[in-house]
Amino acid sequence: MKIRINKYIESASESFNSLLKNEILKDSIYKATTKCIEAFKSNKKVHFCGNGGSASDAQHIAAELSGRFYKDRPPLNAEALHVNSSFMTAVANDYGFKETYARMIEASSKKGDVLIAISTSGNSENIINAIKKAKEMGVYTIGFTGKNGGQLSDLCDLTLHTSNDDTPRVQESHILFGHIICQIIEEEIFLNA
């Protein structure tokens, strides 16, 4: 068992090391962070969406922004789109699961907001529909996805790709992206607060 544990830790370490060497990714993280800072400074909001583990990641990152990361400071307007279970189940029942996030984007987003869509495959239909609706409304779209990116690569205004398509490594990278973005947002907006 210890051999397998070492193997999995080495796999995660290799994944993170490949990200460190990826200048395109680092530039994309910079652009994503800048867009979120612009939105918050303009009294806009940042929404997150994902399915399964990616929904947990969406909620986790939103909580770091609306709660706190390192610093006691005012909350930022960030929310995961799936947190209203009554809404999610009603829309899934009435319109189908593929419309859940698009419907919430339509209800609560405005031009100038940001949507961060998290999908390991980049092909989840409800995520794709949310991005399409967001773009119709003038919401800036950012995708977190795996190496190949799926449909998110072509649809989002900006896509952050991991170095591989192994789901656990992809999800670990997505949390790293989110934590980096949250920390820089907090430092930039509240540096002197």
C-alpha cells in the first residue's frame, strides 16, 4: 500500500511541476485574476459552476472569496450556482438538468459579471449551456478544464487547462488555480485595508 501512496503523491507532484513550467497557463491565471478583480471593483459578481467534485470546488472557491481567504476583510460577491437545492431540483424537474445553470445565470447575472465554469472533461451539457447563456448576456466566461479542454476550449473567453486528463490530478490543479486567484484578488483589492 505504501508503494501506491508514494506513486500517487509522485503523480500529483509531477502534475504540479508541469504547471510551474507552463507559461501559457500562468498568463491565463493572470488574465483570469485580473478579470475577477475588475468585476469586483465595479460592484459586479463572480459566479462558479461545476458538477460533482467540480461543484464542490466551485463552492469552495466561492466561499474563499465571499468569506475570507487569509485576511479579515469585507466579503466579495461570489457564489456557486448550485447552492439553492430547491431551485436546482425544480429546474431539473421542469426543464431538465441541462438547463439548471443557464437558468440561474439568466436569473442572477448581469453584463460585466464573471462566470468560472469548472469541468474536468469540458463537455458537461449543463456547463456548456451556462456558458452560452452567460455570453449572450455579456458575462465574461472562464473555464477550468483538463488538458484537452473539450467544448469549453472553444466556448469560453479564457480557458485554464491542466497538464493532463487524469480526473484527480485535474481537480487538484483546479483547486490550486482557485487558491492562487483568491489569494491574489485578496492581496490586490485589500492590500491597504
